[in-house]
Amino acid sequence: MDLFGFSVAVRFLLQKGEVLAYGWHWDKARAERHAAALASHHGIPAEPARDRGLEGWLAERLRAVVLEGERFSLPSHPYRDRAVYEALLEVPRGETLTYGELAKRAGLPYPRVLAALLKNPFQVLVPCHRLVTRKGTLMGFYPLGARVKRRLLELEGVRLEE
């Protein structure tokens, strides 16, 4: 699918027709492994699946969050470290937050927050791309990397130094 000019493979985790997570990567096999890791981490009893219709759903949701500033709602599934994702959902389009401040807002230790970010079940919809270091620089954004993170922030009007 197209992620604002980047071609990524996406695999969805579904339960009773509801998307509970998705994994993505530059290649199909790694996208499948990413989704499987999310399923294991969050206790989602589903096999990663490809679905063109859901790719359209995801593209629409991504546009709404990144370009229009709409806030995504997590499904009711009991995600591990859900407090991290709920705190991230409070960061508005066009703004950034430090990793340390996110840890304070989520009420969790910094290392646990970093681990939770690696397992974000809805990357970008739960806007982990809005996180920066204390110095205002980019860090992280597994599995797609800093180039994609910078592009997403630019689409939201955030300009960071190189």
C-alpha cells in the first residue's frame, strides 16, 4: 500500500471482523513477522492476513489522522501497556512530545514505554511519529525508520533540524 509516497506491505490482525492491529514493513515476509509479533505481544488470537479492502480502510484512516488531525479510537481489546497508546492519542496533529514526557503521562517507566512503542498495534494512527528526543531530534520509528517519521511530521507541519 502507499504510505504517503512510501510503498509498504501490510498485514492485518482481525477478530470478528474488527481490526485489532496491523504490521507493516518494506517487504511482505517482514510485515507478516511484524504482525505476528504484535499478535503475540498483545494476546490477539489471529493470524496475519492481507486484505486489499482493509488497505483502503487504513489509507483513509491514515489520511484522516495525519492530514486532518482526526483522533483514532483504539478498539476495546486489552492491549498491553494501553496507557502508553491512550497518552499518545492525546498528542494533537502538528505537535510533538518527548519520550520522557510520554512516560510521565502514561505513568510508566521510560524503558517500558520504549518497549511498548515497538509494539504499537496501530502505528501512525496511534501517533508515535509525534515523539522526539529531549533535544527535539528524531529517534526510533520501527520498522519503517526515521525517513518515514520525518515525512509524516512534515505532512503535519512540523519542521525538525536535520
